[in-house]
Amino acid sequence: MDAPVDRRPIAARDLKLMQATAGWMARKGFSANGISIAGMFFGLLGGAALLGTARVPAWSRLLWIAGAACVQLRLLANLFDGMVAIARGTASRVGELFNEVPDRVSDSAILIGLGYAPGGQPVLGYGAALAAMMTAYVRAVGKGAGSSNEFCGPMAKQQRMFLVTMTCLFCAFTPLSWQGLDCGPCRLGVPAAVLSIVILGALVTTVRRLLRIGHRLQAHP
């Protein structure tokens, strides 16, 4: 099939190193769908690492670093699956399922895991996962209605994962006294604050996508 052109804009896709790596993977016979599944595995592993920061305090700093690494590996898998599919000429409609479903699992695992981490709030983790899923749901509904994919932010996947990665590194390398924010009678941890930002940003993203999709559909009935 022809290569899909309605893809998320990712600047790293144009880097020579990424193109060379994708070409090597294609020549070695890597499966694009297998890479998508590997990305989901890294997402689940990242969520487990973030959960472990609260369950195994003695290893928390290493687990924060592991969480950050898994998030980035998940993003690399998301980058290479499409590039490999195009390089091998195996892009297909089934590939859309392998591209989208593992992403939703990864998002949920990582954000829920962050909610259970020290300084997080489980309800915020679940709320962030639901809000992130809404951004993808609106995009999928828009495409089903005849619009092109809408990837606008301010809290698309790459922004969410950037915030999670920075949170992991911050908690891994800073004193515990820096990882809380005094909010009157309560003490809000950095992970909880970041999850709150993700929720608000994802809601804004959902509304922006709805408006842009609606405008596009009305302009081209």
C-alpha cells in the first residue's frame, strides 16, 4: 500500500540518524507491528517503574530513571514503527490498530503509574489517563467523520510524555524537600502538580481539536 501521509508531525523523523536507524531496521526485517507492541511493553514497564517508586523506596531514584528511560523508549518505538512500515512497504490499515491501541495502553499505564508515585495522587493519574484518551478519541472520531487527523496541542502525546520524563528526572536527582509544593493546609507533590497540568492541558487540547475538526468538516462537507 502507499505510505500514509496523514501522520503526526515529528521533527525527529527528519533526522539523518533516525532515518538511518529506520533503514537498518527495515533491512534486518523488523516488523512495524512488532515495534508497536514493543512500545506498549516499554509503556507498561514505565508505569510499573513509577508505581515501584512508592512500593520500593530504597530503589526509588533508580526507578525514576528507569521510568524516564521507558517513556523515551516508548516514544522511539512510536517513531520507528511508521518509518519501518514505509521503508519496508508494509504500511496497511491493520497497522493503524497496532499504532493506536498500544498508544492508549502506554499512556494509561504511565500516567496512572505516576499517580501512584510519591507525591502523586491516584485519582489524578486516572484522570490524566482519561483526559489523554479523550484527545485521541476526538481525533479518531474526526477522522471517521471525514476530517484529516488533528494532532494539535497544547497537550498532545509528545507534550504529555515530555512532562512525565522531566518529572521523573527531577524526582531522581533532587532532594526530597524540593519535590513538594505547599498549598495552604495540604502539600501537593510535583507528580500531582504535573498530572493536574496534564489534565487541564488535555481538556484544552480536546476542545481545540473539536473546534478545528468541526471547522474543517463544515468547510468541506
